[in-house]
Amino acid sequence: MLIMKGLTFIAEEISKIVDREQSDEGTIKERLMELQMKYEMDEISEEEYDRKEEELLKLLEQAREKKGT
């Protein structure tokens, strides 16, 4: 029982951190810059870059919408 409560607490904390990272404009912008650098250094393909950039831009848009409400 105590172990379940501990695991639940940890899962909730991880969820909060992930939510915060996905809704923080600064973090998302950093991830976009890292992605750009990886692409420019030929560490990722153009297709992978485009896919990940689109995901990050959607997150950025959502974060801005959240902030505006």
C-alpha cells in the first residue's frame, strides 16, 4: 500500500514536470534551437527535422494559447 502511494506520487511529479516543460515557451525555444543545430551538423535528416520542428511549433502555439487564457 505504501509503495503504491510512493509510486503514485512519483508519477504525478513526473507528469507535472513534463507538463511544465511542454508549456514553457523558453524550454520549447531551446529545444527548437537544439534541433536546428543538430540539423545543421547533419546529425538528423531533413525529414526528421521537419517532423520534430512541426511538433515543437505546435507545443509553442499551445503554450502561448494557455498563457493568454
